[in-house]
Amino acid sequence: MTMRHDVAGTGPTLVLVHGVVHRRQAWNSVVDLLTPYRTVVTVDLLGHGESPALDMSGPDLLGQVIDALSALVAEFETPDARVHIAGNSLGGWLALALACRGHVASATALSPAGFFVNDADRRRAIGTFQALRKITRGMGDHAPKLLSYKAVRYPAISAFFAHPSRVSYDDAVVDAASLLSNALVDKGLDATFELPVATEPHVPITIAWGRRDLVLPIYQMARAKKNLPHARFVTVPGVGHVPMTDNPELIASILLSGSESPAVP
């Protein structure tokens, strides 16, 4: 299934993949910083934004998402160059999965999912999404009005952002609606998030983690280092789980650095 995506800029192709319940606009704060140097593709994953819905009756929801993303990446390949990819949270895990399969020129993951230290850690992360969904559901039809008050909006999104004040009201309203409507929260968050064996360990991988990430805390980086010892690891100060809005310039520099390798076939 073709996923909705936007293309801008010039240079080597860099596909940007959002996290669960987000959408391609999550990257808006960094796109203009990247387009002078990269052809940037922002995509809505299946079941998100304006892309087709997931087949919720299927046994492997993440498999559907990976297959669709792989197909999109292949569309932008040329005989002379492969595509770079970067993602946040679930999108980071997807980027790593494609890197392990050798489908991309490089991968950059920002606070990637899938590196829970134990089952309790997994339940804590899943519980965060479920609690926020319950709170948002409690707002009901009054959510747009309530989120117009900073005293409500900032605490409501503080689990994801170190600097909630930098998130616009309009974005907060759309994100709240996405959180309510997204079925992957109910089923997909229980996935195993097992990465495939790295069949191409020489694909450059960068993993960057925000020190103020409350959803997937930075201590999970230790497991990522164990699983992907050849990756480059970056600790990012002052940013939360969705770091693009917290510090656009710093995140853009990490994305550019992570996609510097030649995109050879």
C-alpha cells in the first residue's frame, strides 16, 4: 500500500519516519534545515495521518508497516544511490530494521523503540501511552478548548517534549486526535520489536538519545549498545522523547551527520 508522503529539497535522499500516533508533520521543525543538503521524504506510516489503515486482523502489524516502508524506500532508490533513513521512537526502530536488512545506505534512530530492559520497563512505556489516551479521552469534545490553555496543554504533552512551550496549539490538538484514533496503540504496542539479524553490519547506524526522554529513558541505550555494537551513539542534552521540536538545529545536525556516508548501491 502506498503511504502518503511529501518530498522537498535536493541532494542525497533522506526518508524521515515518525513515531507511533504521530504523523509526517512531526518533522516540520527540521525539514527546512535539511532541504539545502538532502532530498527529504516525510511519510505517514500505515494507520497514521493520511496513509491507508492497517489490517488489524493480520497477525503481524509491524510486519505490514515494515513492508510498506521498504516499498517506499525502494521507490527512491536509483541505480547509482541507495536511500538514507532516519526515525524517531517506532520510526527509529523501523529505520534500524531496514538497516539490519541492508535495505538503506544509513540509518539514524532518535530514541528508538525496542530496547526495553525487562518486561516491567515495557509495561511502563506502554502504560504511558495508555494513560495519556485515557486522559485525552476524558477531555472528549472539549479537548480543543482545554488544550488552548497552556496550563492544560503543557502538562498534557510533557511526557514527549522537554520543552512543551515550543509545540504549537494546532499541533497539540492534532496529536491528541491521533492518540485517540490510532488503533496501533491498542495492539501494536505489545509487539516484540525484535530486530532482524544484521545481515549487513557495515551499514552506518547512528543512535541518538535525549537525556530528558521520559517515555523511553536513556538507560535503554545500554541494551542498544549491546545489540548493535557497531553503531555510533550520541547522548543529546536538553531534549525529550520527540526531540525535533525541542532543539531543531541540534537534531538536524545529527541527521545530516548520520546520513553523510555515500549512498552507493
